[in-house]
Amino acid sequence: MKHAIHKYLHLVAMLFAALLLGACGSDPIPEPDPSDPEDVQVNKWTYQILSYYYLWNEEVKTIKPAYETDYQSFLTNVLSAMKTNTLDGKSQDGTRSFYSYITSSPVTRASNFEFEPTYGMSIRAYGFNIQSQSGKVLRYFARIQYVTPNSPAANAGLKRGDWIGRIDGKQLLATNFSDINKLLPSNSSSVKVLKCSFTANSTNDGVIFKEEAESKAVTLTRASVEENPIHTHKVLTTSHGAKVGYLLFNQFKRGYDETDLANSDEYEQQLRTVFGEFKSAGIEELVLDLRYNGGGYVSTAQLLSSLIAPQAKLGSKWLECRPNASRKSTWYNLLTADEVADCNLSLNRIYVIASETSASASELMINNMRGLDVEVIHVGTQTEGKVVGMEVIDHLFNSTDKAEFGNYRYTLHPVTFRSYDAKGKSDYGNGLIPNYFYNEYMDEESLRWIEWGELGDAQEPMLKIALGLIDGVEPNRSATRASKINVDAVECPKLLLQNVLPGSIVAPGDNFYNE
């Protein structure tokens, strides 16, 4: 069936391309010309796709683009020239970042699949004014959110909550802050890191900074390691005896190889196994942890929703993907009872942990479960606010003679639809507001951010709140609010954002991506 769906999309895409070429009358959309320079060919193809698929395609057709530039700049220039595409990305400090993006890869690739090289750690950036005898200095740090098992970071003894204060022997200052990008395996093949620590002082109203000796620095060398999105799952028992399933799910990813959508669904099969275990254990409640989940494939969100939803809702409408006026909406239903008979939990209520880095398919899960009248209790912070999704348009989606120029194959991920729940609601453009606020990243008026706790441990702060709510215990809000911390030791951080936004949604076929 998967093969049939992908083939159908392929045929439809070719028909769309044919319609597109004749749609503009006296001012036709230019067709890539083999005699053009390669970048110009890619850019004409990109403009052609945007003119039909992009959610705001009518304005695209009014743009007179300059094709003589590199393909990344071309896409940014076209999108930046528009005024109607305000939902494509976010603006921070006057800088606009787009969800839509384009990638390239060599046409000839190794036939044997390998996982992407990684250090195996997810990080967040912080900035603190560190007070010393010589005065204050603004320094930057990375904190590890989680570590992938059997990865270089895990083998070096790094763990969740660890702070990195020096990279390749250097402090991170305003003048060399970009060095923090060396912690991303796409930017380096090895990196030397030195840990540091922040601890509460004896009166619990200030913070003490300490750096390890340089001799304790460790060098990480990236390696091909599986980063399974099903990071942690377990059955917990609350203090009142309730059985609770806990799942930390870090990406809506179908399987190992995202270049082979028709055959790679290992993680979706593992989700079925996990929920089969939950069902066999007789869990009564579910805590779904999406705090680090920036999105992924609609088919995976569809499956996960079907594993949770009340049995009476199975097979019913769940998601509408509304494209531009040139195309028709696509509806997705939950899977049927027969398709998830051995792993559907039939729950009327779930607890979701979500944060500002939860986006797209994560937000879609929360919104669209509520659209099924499932009670979703959100613990954490306000989410990203991505109500739009993308289609993955490449040589398979479009046609065998498209998206390949020279020695490279190009994949365009344009925003092509807005997502709605079964009741037609899509009102979280500013993010989903939590029922119970808790910010693990930072709190200017308490020191609770210092101790994160182990993910999946019943005492981890956000999971502890969810388990307490299951037992009918409201969080003690006053206990989490202390007096303003002593800024003579450490000032509260300036949030640092990379030029990569969380979130995307993948829909039809499933070439739709909610990233």
C-alpha cells in the first residue's frame, strides 16, 4: 500500500507540473533550460515548484526573481520579498528565519545505509555574566539536554544536565560565540570539551560557578550512531498506586532511512510494540513527553494518535491539510480499530510535557487530540506555534527527470498547507499555552533550573508534576518561586537561538512533513 501511495503522488505531481507551465499566460513560469548554468536551472525549478505548491503561491507569481545566485540564497530572497507568508517561520531580534528550506546531495551515493555521524547529545545555549575578582565577563555555555546511548558523548561519560564551558580549550565569549556550533556534528568531525558547574550557594539565593581543570577535558569524535526518537519508555506507579505509561519521544520519524519512505518504518513499528507493552501492563494514564520534539511526519503523528485515542474515535476524521486555492484539502483519519487492535490504549485523557522547542507535529498532536475531545493536560511552557506544514518535493515526488541538476539531487521543503483538527480549529499560531507552567531552561526568580533530574525518573521536575496531577495533587506554585537570585554571582541568561527553527509537518503519502 505504501508503494501505491507514493506512486500516486508521483503521478499527481507530474500533472501539477504540466498545469503549472501553462498557467501564467503571457508571463509563463520559466522552465529549467539545460543550457543554463546549474544554479540557474535549480532556481528556475525552485520557482516553478513554489509557484504551484507554496501556500502563498499567488504572491510568488508576482515576484520577479534574479536567478543568477546560489540556490540557498535564491530561496531566501524569494521568500523574503513576500508579504503574505507571515506563517512561514519566525522573527527574532529583527532576523527572519523560514521553515521552508532546500537541500542537495550527490546523485551517486553509497548503496549501504548508514546512520548520520553524530556526537550523540542535544544541547541548549546559555549566556551568563560571570563575576570574578577582576569584574564581570559575559560567557556562553552549552548544557546537555539528553545523550544518545552508545554515542561518543555517552562513551565519554557526558550526561543530561552537564555544562560545557570551554570548546577546544577556549572560553566562549561574544567574540567567538560561533565556536559553540562546533558541538553540532554537521560543523565539525571532532571537538574537545571541558565541563563546568553551577550550584546553589549555602543560602540558596545565589549561584556558584566552577570550572574543571583543563586536564579533565575530553575529545569527542563523531560516529555513525542510531538516534532512536523513542528515547525512553517505561511503566511507572504513582504514590497512590496508578499505573502510568511514560514515553519520551524526540522526533516524529518513521524509520531509519528517510530517503526510502516506502520501506523504512522501523520506528513506527517500535511505537506499536511500546504501546502493546503499555496495554499488556494495564496502564491507566499516559505521560507523553514531547519537550524536545520539533516535529516530523504526519503518518507518525497519525499512528501515535491512533494508539492513544478512544476506541470509538478510531477511523474518524483527525487532520485536515488545507493547501492554497489551486489545490484541494487532504483529510487524514485515525487508523481503524482493526489496524491497532493489539496496541490502542483507548484513553480519554493524556498528560503532555511540551516546551518552547516542541513544534509542528508535536503541536498538531496536542491540538488534534483535543479536536477528538480527548482531554490533554499540558505541563511545561508555551510551544513554538507552527500551524503550517511542508511537502517533501524531490526527484521521486516530482518526476524522474526533475530535481537532478548536474551531479546533485535537490529536495525542496516548501510550506504547502495549514493543519486543522477535526472541528476545523487551528488557533495556536502563537503557541500552545500550558495548563501548568514549568520552565526547565531558566527561571529568574528561583534556582529550580539547576537540578534537571533524569528523564523518565519519577522525581524529574516536569514528570513529577504530571504524576502528582494524576494523583490529584496540584503543583505547589509558591514553592517554585524564591526571591530574586543574587545577580552578583550569575546574571540571568540571554536566550541564544541558532538560525534553525524547530518544527515541520509532513502530510500526503507521507511526503507531507510537519517539521
